[in-house]
Amino acid sequence: MTIAPAIIFENISFSYHKRPILEDVNLQVTNGEFASIVGPNGGGKTTLLKLMLGLIKPTTGKIRIFGAPPEQAREKVGYMPQYANLDMNFPATVMDVVLMGRLGKKKLWFSKQDKEKACIAIDEVDMAPHIHTGFSELSGGQKQRVLIARALCSNPSILLLDEPTANVDQETEKNLFSILQKLNTNMTILLVSHDLGFVSKYVKSVICVNRQVVIHPTTLIDGALIKDIYHGDLKMVRHDHRCSEGGHCHD
């Protein structure tokens, strides 16, 4: 029996105030994929995630998440937004923030099972020693881990991350991707990133978004393709290479 893809977009278009954001998108994401969504600012990357979540509806076309409309499949999808709308003055602990991922069903309090799921998610991102620490006391990288744990708390089959490594240092970025690689053994992961040179070492494929959408294996990413994605030249930084003290020599 053939297993349906995790995500299917069929002839999807989306416009905002009559301005086209995405046009004629056809996309299939296989179960167990680990892909990065890349493209220029305003190209439609975040819109693509919101369509997958059912937060917005397409102007035309059909979307299926494990064979169901997005609004019926939300419990199978964990989401980490680009910006955390949390009041840093509110005395919320790591556990409090992660438990937010268990919200959604009508209930008056969190159950024992909710707290057990939260503890598992916190442990998965290596934040167990900080479970009772105030969220505002954490470093930028630690906050990102906690927000990933919040997305994991619902026990999703798909994890969507919008710029999960924004505003963190290189070492923190490596640690976060190490965690994501482990999580990928049990779930499909899609993440938005501007750092194509870095993420291409970790992900299996790249979903290129610039009003239209094309998916490429990372092995095909080269200068010509990058120029086509961004409609212009783009400087790439090698994170795994350091120049000698004398610098590069050119003929």
C-alpha cells in the first residue's frame, strides 16, 4: 500500500489585497523529509508555512496534510514562529512556556500527561536542567530551544520552523541543527532559513520560494541556481573554512 506524502500542494495560489504572493504552486513533501525553505524577502516563505498550518486559506488550489485539510491536521503539526510574542517581564518558567504547546483543547488545567509530554520535549532539546528557570533569564539560543520544545510538546508528525536560528551565534546554530537532525528520525521537518550556505550541510533538500516553488536536492545547489532563486547575485559565507593569516592568493 502506498503511503500518502506528508504535505501536498495542488495548483496553489495566494494573494494579499489582490497582490499575488504565491502562484501555481505544486509541491509534495515526503514523510521523513528534512528541508529548508529559502528565497528572497517577500518571496512567500512564511506564507507557505501559514498555508500548511491552515492559518490562511489559498485563493485557489488544494492543500492536504497527511491526506486531510490543514485545519483538520493541526494536531499533527508543531510550529515555531519567527517571533515569540512573549512578554519578557512575565514570570514564566521554561515549563510554563513549553506547556503552551498543549493548549488547543478546551480544558481548565494541564493534566499529568500534559506535564509528562512537556518534560519529554524539554529533554529532547537538552534543556532539562533549566526546567524551572525563568524564560527571560535564558540566552538567545536557549530561548530558541525552549520554543522548539513548545512546538514538540503536541507530539507532532511535522515540525515547521520559521528562522529557528535567527540572532544566535554560530556554535548555538550548530547545536540546534544537531538537535533537529535527531528529531528528524521521527518526524518531517521544514525550516525557513536565509543562510543557505549553512543549512545545505544538514538538510536533504531545499524548497526554493519566489512566488513560485521548486524543490531541489542539496547536491544541486550551486551559484547559478542561487542566482536564479534570488534573481541576482548573492554572497555566500563558508562557515566551515577559515583563511590563513596571509589571506587568499589569486593568480
